[in-house]
Amino acid sequence: MGRAVLIPLLIIAGAAAVASRTGAAVRVVRTLDQRGGLFAPRGARLYARVAPRLLRGLYRRVADDLVGRVGSGSAPTIIDLGSGPGQLAIELARRLPGARVIGVDPAAPMRDAAARAATLAGVATATFVHGEAGAIPLPDASADLLVSTLSMHHWPDPAAALREIARVLRPGGEALLYDARFVTYSDRELRRFTKGAGLDNRTIVREVLPWGRVRPWALVTMR
């Protein structure tokens, strides 16, 4: 299925999901996205151009949250899983000059755009590597914090991704998985994925973020 067909279908399905808030409509959105590869690899170049402008507010909010958790004077290792065009990773590197920020993304156009943006911003502590949620190219217990924005609903095997996240986090580390509220996974689905990953259900918490009247974002926290 070509991108010209996929984009209208995804928009229609997304509108249906928002309007109905039914599990069936949400699953349609995810399936079209995961099978069609709309954002990676098919739509990676387009996404890399538009996301920095459209999602600027979300990136700032997430950066605020993360800096508040770790403290501006700390030097953590942070993984940005599904880093896309790199805006969040660059913002974190700016605000946390002692941190090591590693962006992981499967799409070469995304990584190339992120590397160029980091160079233009004069940020040397944010790097971008090839990888995906089910195969993070980092050693066991190597990260203090993992963040992901608008990536979780793309994952074809969420249980494998949660298992990988648990593997790369150090003891006491945590993952903050931000996603669009109407396509993110339900509590019931998250419990199933957590069980499939061999993890304790108590390690996963899902919440809708306060964000004005619309409240479009959800956060899944994993400790």
C-alpha cells in the first residue's frame, strides 16, 4: 500500500478513534501504522521535517519532566527510544550538559536529520544510532533513564520492547513512555505485555497527562 493511500486511511482511522474512543478504532490506527510503515521507513523524511514544529510543545514538556526528575546538575545516561528527528535528545543534551544522550531510531533519514540538527545546535553529547524497541543496541544495565515520545504505538511487539527496556535500565532506573492518548495501549493491554515480558505488573503505571482541556497525551511509566 502506497503512502498516498496510507495517509488518508490513517487520518480517517485516527478521527474515528478520537470520535468513538473504541478499542476497535484504536486497533485499526495501530495496524495501519505498524503494517504500512508510514513513519518509518516510508514517511521518515516527511516526519523529520514537520515533527520539530508540530511537536515542539510536547518536547519541551517532556524535557521539563526529565530534568525535574534527574536534576540539572546530574550526569545520567539517557536513551531516547524512537528519537526521530532528534529534537528531544538535543534539548535534553542542552539542559543536562553532563548527560550522555543516545537517540535510537530504525530510520536512517531520521538519524541523519537528528545528527545534522545536533551539529547545527552545537551539541556534542547527543548521538544517534540504529536500533528499534525490540532490539536496543546497548549493553545490559547501561542507562539511568529511557524516554520515548509517540513511539510506543508503533512497536510491533510491545512485550519484547518492555523486556528490552528492562534489560538496558540500571537498577533504580525508569522509563517514561509518552504517547498520544487515543492510540496508546490500555491498562489491560499493558498488563498483558508486562506478563509477556516476564515483568511485575506493578512496574507499569499509565496516566493521562494534565494538559489544558484537551489532554491529548498519555504517559506510561516503567520502573
